[in-house]
Amino acid sequence: EKDEPGEEVRVTYRELLELTCRLGNTLKRQGVKQGDRVTIYMPPCPLAVASMLACARIGAVHAVVFAGFSAESLADRI
């Protein structure tokens, strides 16, 4: 669900799997490998979920920070 009441995005398992695999391959092409640390900074959405799953799929340790934090709070979380 989005921030606004009544707004939602529906994604099938197949769509989520395809997006997760594409993101995982993109991360690997960018040099991310098993054991690397990745911080995901984006609002809650299907792409954020796929990003988390892609990191888990390739074995990268990931932390999630949703948008809205100050620079200092963001630095503490990263």
C-alpha cells in the first residue's frame, strides 16, 4: 500500500521474481558480491521489496532505510 489511503500496487509472484532477478543481476554487474554491505534508501514500494530480495538472493548483507531521515540520522543508520 502507498501512503495515501486506498492506493495500492498489486504485483504477482512472477512479476516480483522477474524484478528481483533483474535487480540481482544489475547489482552483480555493478560489482556487488556475496558478503558485501548494501544500504537500500527508498520509500516502501514493490521496487524496495524486490531490492531487498535481490540482495538476499546474491548473498549481500542489506540494511533498509526508508526516506524521510535527516542526514545525521541516515549516517547513523548506514
